[in-house]
Amino acid sequence: MKRTWRVAALLAAAALASGSATISACAPQPTDVGLQTADGVTRVSVQTTDYSTQLAAFNTSARKLGATLLTDGGDSATGNVVSSPASLLIALSMLRAGASGATAQEMDSALGLPKEGRDEAMNALLASLEKFDGDPGSVDEGNPPRQPVMHAANGLFVDEGVPTGEAFLTTLAKHFGTGVYPVNFQDEAVTKPAIDQWVGKNTGGRIKEAPAQYDPDNTFSLLNVLYFAAAWQTPFDANDTADGPFTKGGEVFDVPIMHSSLTMAYAEAPGWKAVDLPYAEGFVMRLVLPDGGASGSAGPSAVSAEVLADVAKGLGSAKQGMVQISLPKWDHKTTFELRRIFKTLGLDQMLATDKDFDAIQQGMKLTQAAQAANVTVAEKGTIASAVTQMNAEASSAVVPDREIVFDHPFHYQIVHLETGMPLFTGWVADPRS
């Protein structure tokens, strides 16, 4: 019986040899599944300063992806949503590296990908994140590290014996620092645990299973993981945390609120106020409070990609000042069916084609796509993780210049300062759940 090769990205079995290329982010290997890398191909060294235009395009694309994810809401039943537009962008960029024809044009247009230097710029982004790489399994999540851990990993599981594109393999090795794990997808008892183990190790156990449904008829599974752990530049004092009012849809209830006066960037415009709450190094949590007043009726759509661009511009030019901040604690998780997201973005050809990914694998067709993400925010710092799969302080005596009280639903991002990339984004509708 003829078998239709279905995947979300792939690599050439004929061009694989063990032990020769650099692997992104030191990704742990699944037990009993050996990593194979492109023979004789090494990672190209690039600098973010050489690709500022392309990185700006990536940031615009990530804001669009983030807004689309939050509006979709995933499987949230409470209105709380957390996602990783950066993880989705990296996975789609890997897929784009093997696309051609109408699908390639559609992806470039719908996602706003740069026309030149796309792979090189993604390489620069990944290399910049890798400056903060570390082992998620070594993190004490009760005491987030002052030296941030930003772990990125790409996992490509390919059915052994299925021919895959040599040029695609070379691109992934040169610009994504990635090899493949050859497996037998029809042997679910071995392959599914191997994929799940890879996910668990690269997220420090915060996500234990790959989010997309396992299908033994698939021949390839592409995964990207982002894990973030960092202490605040100035921790909130737990003794100052107290119950306070939070308004959601006209309902007022008490939640634990952290309080402090901190030096940070503050910006506001009609419709929103925002601050960049700094981590100890390299990252900020960008908090955006839309106008909601006592009703607390604003939803994720109130913070569109265009609004987020204005927020980034406003905070980018803002002077540092003392801000009195009142911020709830939260611990949220969300899973997304990404094929629904792709339809919303207008990626119909990408979903339908069985020929425009022939450079990856003959007759390849996207069958499943999903993302799982979670975040924990408390007095000491933040822990967050996401996997995208396609099969697929101390108080100050200084009088604060500003005050911002997050007492109704708000938007947040975890932003990498060097590139401006929003790694995680979310909406807090109800800190209680």
C-alpha cells in the first residue's frame, strides 16, 4: 500500500552521519535514540547587528503571532492565556526553510518574514539567546536564578529510511544548529516516549508530553522548546504581598498582590499604560494595562499587535524612573491547536499542500500542530516554558514618579532586550486560576 509521507519538517537520511555538527542549545538526547547530524556541516557564525532589519521583521511577526494566539485563547476556560510567539516563529521558520512555490510566498506574506537573510537572521537570534543557555533540570524553581536561563532547543524526529532533502538538512545545520533523531513512527511504544522524554528534559519537567496527538502514520515531527527562568532585578518582598481587589467583568475579588517601588521604564498613551519590569540581566517583563476602569472588561483584543508596537516604541524611548507597582501573582498554562491559528493567519496553502514541501520530503503534508505553554510569576522571579510541535527588591524611600496598579485584566510579555523578541506573551484575566 502506498504510504503518504506526512510531517512538519524533515531531513535527508542519505546525508546523515553521526558526531559532526554543533547542536543548538545543548539539547539532551532521548534515551536509546542517537542524534545524527549533517556530515561536514558546521554552524555559521553571525551577529545580530548585521541583521537588524530582519530581526525587526521577526519582532513584528512575533507580535502578530502573539496577538493571534491570545485572541484564539487555546484551551483556556478561565480567560487566562499564556503562549510563546517566539517558539512558534522559530518552528515556522524551520518549516519555511524547506518550502517552495505558493506555500513559500504565502508564508512570507502572512508572517511578514524577511525576503533576504531570513535563515541567517534566525541564526543570529538563536545565537543571541544561547548566551543565556543552561540546563532547565538544574533550576530551583522556588529560587529563580539571577543569571537567567534561556534554553532553546530544536528537536527533529524523522522516520528512519524515509528520504529527506539534503539541502534542507544543510540549511538546518548551518543556521539552526540542528540534527535529527531517526525513529520508527509505527513503533509508538518506543517513539512516543522518546519524543516526550526530549520535551520533558528540555522544559525541566514543566511540560511532560509533546502537545500534538501522536500518529504512527507520520514520518516526521518538528519541535521547538523555549525555557526561561530568571530572578527579578529587585525581588518583591513577600512580607509586602497582601490580598487586594482585582476586577474582572464587573466582578471584584481579592487575590495576592505583590507591592514595590522600583526603577523601570514607564510609558502611557490613550488606551494603555505599560512598564518594563527588569529581570537581573538581559530580559524584562513587559506589562501592559489596558484601560478597563472599574469594569475590568478589556479582553486580549484590546492589546493588538499594533498597540504592542506602540508600547515597544514608547518604552524604548522612555526614561527610567521610580514606579510604584502593584502586581498579582499568577501560575497559568495553555494548549493551542495551531492548525486553527494557521487558518486565522491565512496559511491555507501551507495546510493543504502536498508538494510545496518536497524539498523536505516527497509528498509531505502537515497533519498536526500544537503548542503548550506555562508560566509562574511570583515574588522572586519567573519560570516559563513552551513547546511548539508540528508533525509540524527592596522598598525605596524615594517618592515614586508613577504608580501602576494591575487591578484588572492585563497583558504581559517576556522580552529579550538585545533583539526585542517577545519570547512569551500572555493575558491575565483572573490571577486566581
